Amino acid sequence: MSADPFIEAREDWRLRAADLSDTDGLLALCSIPLVYRYLCDGAPPDKEFIRARVAESVASAVEAGLGMWFLENVSNRYAGCVELRAYPAAGTAEVIYSLDPRLWRRGLASRMAWSAITHAFSSSQIHTIIAGADGENSASIALMRRLGMRFHKDVLYPLGPGVEYVLHRGDRGPLQRPRLITIGQHIEGC
């Protein structure tokens, strides 16, 4: 095991619902170059953009299945983030995820995304999940495939061509289901 509690992938990870005080934490996460490379179109986001995203997500959390959650444990309040946003098609949500690069390749992005998808499908209002990635973001595309998502369509993002993948409630999903991360409230001590 690692001596660094940030890097240690322990079972005490939780997904905590976002609140309006999370702007600075999400801004710090999204200001990491390896995170904003694709997630924020190649440039660090400004604080007002992040504040608006958090506020929009907190407001949409009243809709069953939608919201924003932060990956945390007792040592790390902003290790990652997963969001379910309303998508233009009825009954559809978009899943968006980010993870501190120090935690990549430990299965946490899969676990966060699958936990959010499972949460969304527990709502009778959401029957389809969409995820998108820039064409060069092979890691995110591989993650969508591991989640059992299928190619949906080509899209054009600010950085160029990209793809969207889709998963319907009745689809098979991942061949090996990731362990769910509890979605809940703040962990004492964070």
C-alpha cells in the first residue's frame, strides 16, 4: 500500500452531493492540465463558469437521477467528480466524469461513472445515458466501452471531432460490473 493517503485506493471512498460551496474545489480539480485537456476544451476554466455549473447541478438535483457528486474519503475532499446532466432528449442524461490524475488506472473513474449511471437508472424518469469524448481521448472512450456503452454518433467539439456513446436502461451494461461507490452526504473529517 502507498504511504500517501491521496493515492491509496481504499474502500472508504464516497460520492458526496455537491453544494454551492464546492466551486473552489471543482475549480482546483478542473485546473489540473491533464483534466482540463479534454474536459474543458484545452484551457483551464474560469471561476464563473465553474460556479454556474455547480449552481446548475445543485438546482437540477431536485430532478430524480440528476446531480453532481464529488469523490472523497477522509483525506481527500475533491479526488474526482461525476455529474449527471439533463440531455436534450427526453428521459436522457449525460454522464460527465473527472478524476485527479494521481488516481488514474485504479478503476475509480469506472466506479464513479457506474455508480452515477446506476443511480440514474433507479429513477423512473431516466432511461438513457449519453457520454461523450474528444476523438483523441482514447482513455475516456475505452471507459465508455468498459461500461457497456455503444457508439451513438460522431460529434464536433471545440477541439475537433468526437464521439458519443449510449447506454439504455435495458442494455446489458459492463461485462464486469464495477463496485459501486456509495452516493451520499459529506464524510465527517473531510
